[in-house]
Amino acid sequence: MEGGDQSEEEPREPSQAGGMGTLWSQESTPEERLPEEGSRPWAVARRLLTAIQVLGLLLCFSVLLFYIFQNCGPGPCETPVCLDLRDHYLASGNTSVAPCTDFFGFACGRVKGTNNSFQELATKNKNRLRRILEAQNSWHPGSGEEKAFQFYNSCMDTRAIEAAGTGPLRQVIEELGGWRISGNWTSLNFNRTLRLLMSQYGHFPFFRAYLGPHPASPHTPVIQIDQPEFDVPLKQDQEQKTYAQIFREYLTYLNQLGTLLGGDPNKVQEHASLSISITSRLFQFLRPLEQRQAQGKLFQMVTIDQLKPARPRWMKCVEETGTFFEPTLAALFVREAFDPSTRSAAMELYTAIRDALITHLRNLPWMNEETQNMAQEKVAQLQVEMGASVWALKPELARQEYRDIQLGPNFLQSVLSCVRSLQARIVQSFLQPCPQHRWKVSPWEVNAYYSISDHVVVFPAGLLQPPFFHPGYPRAVNFGAAGSIMAHELLHIFYQLLLPGGCPACDTHALQEALVCLKRHYAAFPLPSGTSFNDSLTFLENAADVGGLAIALQVCKCQGPQFMCTGRLENMCSSFPASIPDAYSKRLLRHHGETILPSLDLSPQQIFFRSYAQVMCREPSPQESYDTHSPPHLRVHGALSSTPAFARYFRCARGTLLNPSSRCQLW
């Protein structure tokens, strides 16, 4: 049989064990069937091939590691905006100061002048408006842009203003009945003169009256009447010598003004003295400043020496143009300084801060579950307005609103026309239904705020500018500076909970312990000579500083041994225990290519804290008795010392000023 014949054949190859022997025998090549002594060269070749393969794999792995670290590690940001920020930090900081004992000096040791970082940013924004207004553009005839530019140019044309002399002002005086010191006085009805002053010139000599929103219902207009504000401040605690100097300066001013307007010097002196006498008598009916401060009516006192450095003319003209043509300047400013990509980056930052706050509320020991749910719901329902109001960005409204403005024939008449137009617009805005929140600041200003009545938080475009924010900055900068500000404002929502009896459903004992602890914590810090603070006024802001920093950065949840990457390697985080996910660290894990500022020798986490402190930079100065914020040293040290991560990243020894043995947990 065929099978029998096959079984009787002699095998032609040596026997192989198992079925693989037959397979190997069938696939072997002539070279593989060489004699034993011929296998050594082939073994050498095979080892060489293996070595080449290993080297290739190592090379590929090295390239892969280089790519990972290049894209995930903190590489230097060398764009122009980052280099400018680096230079700004180097110019203000003093690296010879130990960060663990004086981080304010470390970050702000070379800052000079009393202007704080917010005021410097406000000045930069006005400079930007100045460049916009001085640019050569062609606008549609009669448009808001054309009138705004014409008004600014006429304000800056001091030659034309000087050439007109006192004529325009004397014309206004004549319309009001003249002035006795000029020798041309028509005795008009007092009420008629008063009506003209208030309606046509926006001046209220014996009281102040203006239309505004109702405190409890912002969409309900009310006429607000208040006591007058005189050029000479009400006498407070100044020394008699200082107060007498103020009156002498004011009397000299009145004499010069009356003489300039054509008055006889002797009569001018007589009427100036009479004016001061009447003002002094009216002072008797005014409430002292302390009483008005207790009711929240605050004024900023300045000395004669502080008034002497005159502001540049351009700044005055920018401010007046912004007052009368705000919608137009708002659109121009936002177009240049807050484009869609910048707004998108700012909204992403805000979303991260808001989400971190919602998570954070679940871990507050003094809140019960009911209060936590209420607080989280309140944050979820919060509306945010970023950059500028919708109304300010509608040019068609601006064209309609400026139709009644007539510029010329001189600058004073232009101002008066703008004053009348602005008054009419204010009245008209309150007569019309306004479902949206009315902004309290212009888009180029730097003050964020929370509106209790509308439950809206506002971040103007002027605040989200360098050195506080830029889409091209390292994320550590944006979270440390602008992110902390955003979190601070969000905590305003819960101020009521910290007041006595404001949170009946909370753990009152735990809350009270946290409040007392925080007050003692701030009271223990040394302050520079000549500075002080009123802890009863600053406590709520101190709490917001601490909480804002804690929300922008706490500690991130970790699964790996050390912080390494910001992309897919989410198990590589930091070396300290897991707690609450923070806004900055969560974003680090979701983004590739976290960067640092070159030449600062600071890690991303250290840059985060440096950026927070940079916002507070200001030369120490005496604290005003009514200031609701602590001195800048205390705002930096109080918040940083309450954050364990700061001591960890700067390796502060236990017991140093910014790594205390115990901390408070309020937020």
C-alpha cells in the first residue's frame, strides 16, 4: 500500500524531535545545512546583527524619551511676551532675600513708588487707549469713532485752548447771570440759576443728585441725593498747621481764578474770603468722615504734596474721552487687547477655577452636606461676564447715542455738549428695561467684582492683561496671578457665611475656630515700620486671599512617585500625599509642554507663587484707616504661609515664617 511503502523508506535527514523537526527540516536552506565547523562565521554575523538591532532600539527609545521630555517637561518660554515678563520679574525681585522668611522682598524687593501693580496696569491700559486715539484712521463721518477722536484731539490741542483764553468760560458765566467781581452782573432768580447749573452744566453746588440703581433691585432706578463735596475737605484729625495750609492754598487759587476772569483784585479777595466763610458754615451741617466711613461711604484723603506732581495732559484727555465715549472706546480697546483667542483662554482659566471651587466646597469641615449643596448650586448658577459688556460692543448703539453731541466751536463747548449727552443717556438707560447686568467699570479698568443683586461676576478686559495674564504665558503665571484673582472674587459669594449668624446650618464651633485661628494668624505677622491694618475691616479680604490661593493651587491627586509630565502620563504627579485636585495641577496633567520663564531658576510651581506675589507688589506705605485690604506684605505672607505646598516647593524649614508649625483651615 501506499502507506506501507512510505513507512519503509530510509529517512534522508537526521531524526528531529517532535513535529517542529519536520517543519524545520522542510524550511531549512542549504546554508543552514553546512557542516558544524562552518557555523562560527555565521554566529559572529548573527551577534553583530543583534547588536545593531539593540543599538537601533536604544536610539529610538532615546529619541522617544527626548520627545517626551521636550513636550512634557517644563521647557523655557522664549517668546517676546515671556521675555518681557521675565525682565519685569527680574527688575522687581531681589533674589538675595530668603523666600522662606520674606517672600514679599524676594518678589518685590526692588519695587519703587507707591503705585501698586493694579495701578501700574491701569496706567498701561490708558497708554494703550492713548495709542488708539492717536493712531491715524479714517472713520465714517459722524460716527462715534470720529467724534471720540475729534474730542481727544481738541483736548490735547492746548494751543487752541490757550488761544481762546477765558472767553468761553466768561460766556458761560454771562449765561448764568454774570459774576459780581467782573462788574457785569445780572441779578437772576436764584432757582433759575440753580436749575441751569444742574440741568445744563451738570453741577450741583449745595447738594449732589444723580440717577442710579436701587441698592436691592439694580434694575429699578432711584434718584440719589447726598451732601455736597467741597473743594476743601472737612476738617478731620490733621494738625492745625496742616489744615491752615490747605485753606491758604485754596484761597490763593480762588484769587488767581477771579483775577484771570477779569475781576478786580480787591473785590476778588473779598469774595474769595466770603466763599470760604460760607463753606465753613456749611461744614457744620455735614456728617464727619468717620460716620460716613462706618456706613460704607469712603473717601481718599490726599495731601498738598501728593497733588503737586501734575498728571500728564494725555491722561486727563484719555479719561474724559472714555467718560463721554465709553462704548466706542470699549469696542476699540477689546478689539486690540482682548481678541477671541485671549477671551477663550481667559474663559478656560475661569472654568478651571470655578470647577476647583465646586470640588473644594465638598471638603470644608465646617460645612454640612446641606450647606455644601447650596454653595455648589450657587456657584453653578453664577454668571460670568468677561472682557466687556454686550452693550459696550454694539457700535450701532454708539452711533445713535452720539447724534446729539456737537463738537466746537471751542473745547469748553464740546465738553458741555458731551456732559448733556451723557446725562441724557444715563436717564434713558434707566427708563428702558435692562435684563442684563449694568457694568460698574469700564472694560479697560482693572477692578473685578461680584454683583450680589445680579449674581454676576465681572472680569474686565483691562485686568486680563500682562503681567497678570496672557495666552502665551506659562500656565503657572496665569493660574498664580489671574487665577488667584478669579478665585478671590468667587469667594465673595460666601462672605455672608462668615459673618455672625450668617450660616446657621454650619458647624458653628468649627467655623468659629477657623475664623479665630485666621485672625490670630494674621495678627502674628511683623509689618514694616509705619504700616498698620484694621483687622476688623480686612478680615473678609484676608480670608478671600487665603482661599483664592488655595483654590488656584492646592495639592493634586497623585498616583506616581514624582512630578514629571503634563500630558498622557497622568500617573506621574508629585511626591506628596493626595488630597483635593486643584485647578492648576489638574490643567498641568491635561496639557503638553508646560513652560517656565528663562533665567529665573524657578520651577513651574515656584513661578505660580511668584506670580501670585507679583500681583501684590507695592512699596510699603501707611495704611489708610478705611482700607479693606491688608498691607501688601501681609497679603503675600498671610496667604503663602497658609498653603503647605509653598513650603514644600521652596523647601522651607519647619518653623520659619512661611512654614509655621500649625495652619488654619477656613477655605
